[in-house]
Amino acid sequence: MPDRQYKGRAALVPLVLVIAILALLLLVVATRSDGSVKKTAVPAVAQKRDPRIRTYALLIAKTQVAVWTCQDQRRVPRTPASVSPWALPQSLPYRKWTLRLWTERKVECLKELHAHDDVIRRLQQGLSGTPMDGSAGPLEAISRKWGISPYFIAGIAGTESSFGAASCSGNPYNAYGLSSCMTGWSVPYFRSWAESYEFMGRFLTSRWPSARTTYDFYGYAACSDCWGRKTAYWMRAKFGVDNTVRYA
């Protein structure tokens, strides 16, 4: 009986040795050259450690800042941030979608911001060499505010004073022949071209709210048709536009 027990135990020895050797081999395979043991990361952890997650967060943040800067320049309310880019779900597809959304907002805002660049460029070219040279920016912005064509305001100055070269001596920024250079009907003293543009924007839109072309300003001059024709000429010759007086 004891011999049988001994033989059974002896038969288990090779099996134990095989198991021990396999375990040792697995440990060697899982061990790095520096002695540390590799750890197999689960997909979720691997995703969190993906460097592209941080890269997309940075890109989203920069794009958001660009959108808000553009909106500040346009003086329109900022597009709110729904969530901080650092708090977005750890998902590359979601972050790619978020970046695409903010990129579209940036493109649209910049398009609106620079929509008036061509107008300013035309004004600068047309007014170059005249006393009104350098005032294209304020002229465009103020005209847009009042919905009146900046080419029309400049055209009036061309008709009345050769674009400021023959302005009123006592009011040099009155290039529009207002009150025949007198102080009648509360024509103020203008301290800059911008002040004169602001006055003209308010004056033209309030006095002739339904006007659409240069020929609709009856009463501005003794000969309305003559005045309308000459002003339209300056608008075409200096800026290459028709006689439309509204600024959409």
C-alpha cells in the first residue's frame, strides 16, 4: 500500500515541473528588458492615453478663441461655449466633430468680418490724393450703421466740394455744401471726417427715408436732376458703382 502511494506522488512530480516551467516562461515574456512587467491596458485606458485626445482639446480651445475674437471685432454677441474642451468625453470621433463645428463657426464669422474689405479698398482707391484720403474705414463703418452707401456720401462730397478740396472755409470737414456753408438749420462744426460722416448718415436717412437712387433727393440742391446726375457720375468714375444709395 505505501508503495502505491509513493508511486502516485512520484508521477505528479513531472506535471508540477511542467507547470512551473510554463509559468516561468510566461513571466519572462511579460518582463521588459529593464525588469519591469508589462501591463496589458484595456481599450478605455489606452484611449485616455492616446496623445491625440490632448491634441484635439488644444485645437478646439484655439478655435474657440479665434471665434470669440472674430465676434468681438464684429461687435456681435459671443457664441457660448457649451463645454470646456478639457471636459469633453474621451472620444476621438466626438472631439473631431466638436472641432469641425467650431471651425465652421470660425469660417462663417471671418467671412462676415471681411465682407466689407472690398468696399474699403474701393473707397481707399477712389479717395486717394483727396483731402478725404485715409478716411475709408470710418466712412464704411458709419455708412453701414445708417444703411446709406459710402460711395454716395463720398459722391456728394465730389459734387459739392471736389472731395473736400473746396470745403467750407469755416467748417473744413463740411464737404457736402450743407446750408451753403452757413450755420443754418443747426449744421454743427465737424472736428473730423468721422463726425461729418455720422451727421450725413443720420441726415440723409432721416430726411429722405424712401430714397433709392441719387435722383430721389429732391430739395438737396436747386436742380435735383442735375445734382443726382453729377453725384451718380462721381460714384461711377471714382468707385465703379451705380447710383444706388442704400447700403445692404
